[in-house]
Amino acid sequence: MSDLMNKFFGPLDKSSCSYFLIICGIFLFILVITLFTEIFFFIKYTNKLKFKYISHGILILFNIFLGYFVNRLLYTMCTKSLA
């Protein structure tokens, strides 16, 4: 019974930290793509831009950056705590 409990509820090894690294990379890729898309949109529709579109674009970029930063922080915490 103790082995079963350790298997499901015991501490993980350092290789499990790669989950946060993978998610961090995905968020960084999405951030770069979204940044280029927003820049292209702003350049193409400069004369028709409203404050609503600009604020939505900034909020989208901020949310994606926040996802990237949180996963980077969790990866750092995971690797430093299991060192």
C-alpha cells in the first residue's frame, strides 16, 4: 500500500520539470506570432483604428505574455527545488 501511495502522491523527479519548459516554449511561439499579427494589423488599418481595437490587442498580448512568464517561473522553481 505504501508503494502505491508513493507512486501516485510521492515527489516527482527533475525530468517532470520539462512540462513547464514545453508549455513555456509554446506560449513564446504564440506570443511572437500574435505580436507580428498585431503589428501587421495596426500598420494595415492605421486610419480605421479605434481605441477598442488597440486595447484588445494589448490585452491579448499581455495575457499571452503572462502565460509565458508564469510557466517560465514555474520551470525555474521546479528545477531549483529539485537540484
